[in-house]
Amino acid sequence: MKSLYLLILLLLISTVAVSQETKKDTLTIEEQFDRIYRISSSYQEYKVIRKTTYQDLKTNVLDSIKIIDKELQLKNIHNNVLNDSLQEVKKVLEILETDMKFLITEKNSISFLGIQLNKSTYTIIVWSIILLLIIALLYFIYQYKNSYSVTSEAKSNLSEAEEELAIYKKKSLEREQKLRRQLQDEINKQRNS
């Protein structure tokens, strides 16, 4: 039983010692200075620090400075990489903006008969052509109707003229026959007389 108590006591002491060691390692530099000031002894108006404590503090400070210096170098390298990337992104952005302006210009224009025209100009030209074609179509329809009516009138006049000619021929034939009869009658009269 005593050995059990002794074992527990030893475990507690080692745990406290390990936690204090860990605590020393995890203290900030300011906390380490404060700790050294508290544990150091005084001599007249001076503080006396153990050499090992001083060496530990010096090592910790130098290690911290090295770590900070490495972090600073890494951050500088990272910043340089970021600056290079930023420059590349700016170049790509300029290229993309140029391409975008070209595409917008190309999108807003149409090639018509080999000439690049703005869409609004192209629309005006197309609608003008369509309007001219409609006007031409209406003109030709008007001319066709006019020609058709003239042709119809000419046909009716022709048929009337043909009818009149036929009537005239008939009357002429009748007159001619009448004249022949009269002539024959006269000839017969003259022969008989």
C-alpha cells in the first residue's frame, strides 16, 4: 500500500515537472522575461539571474527571431509569387478586355456585301430595300391592273368592232346582192325590151 502511495506521488511529481517544462516551452518571450525577473534573486539594487536561465532565454529569443525571420522570408517569397501572379492576371485581363471589346464590336456589326456595318445601319438598309420592293410590287400591280383594264377595254372594243364589221359585211353583202338583183333585173329588163 505504501508502495502504491509512493508510486502515485512519483507520478504526480513527474506530471507537475513535465507540465512545468511544457509550460516553459510554451511561454511567450514577455512571459519568460517576467518569469526570470520573478525567480531571480536580488543583490543590492541588481537582479541576479542564473546562467542557465539566461541561456534558455537567449536560445528562446534567438529561436523566435529565426522563426519570425523565416516566416518573413516565406511571406516575402509568397508576396513575390502573388505579385507575379497578379501581373499575369492583369495581362490576361487586358487581353480579355481587348477580346471582349472586339467581340462586342463584332456582335454589334454585320458583314453586308463585304462591308462591316453597324446593326442599326444594316436594319435601316434592309427595311429600306423591303420598302422599295413593296413599293415596286404595288407599282407593278397597279400597272398590271391598268394594263388589264386597257386590254379588257381593247378586247371589248375589238369584239364590238368585229360585230360592227360583221354587221357591216352582212349589210354590204345584202346591198351587193340587192344591187346585183337590181342589176340583173335591169339587165333582164333591157334584154326583154
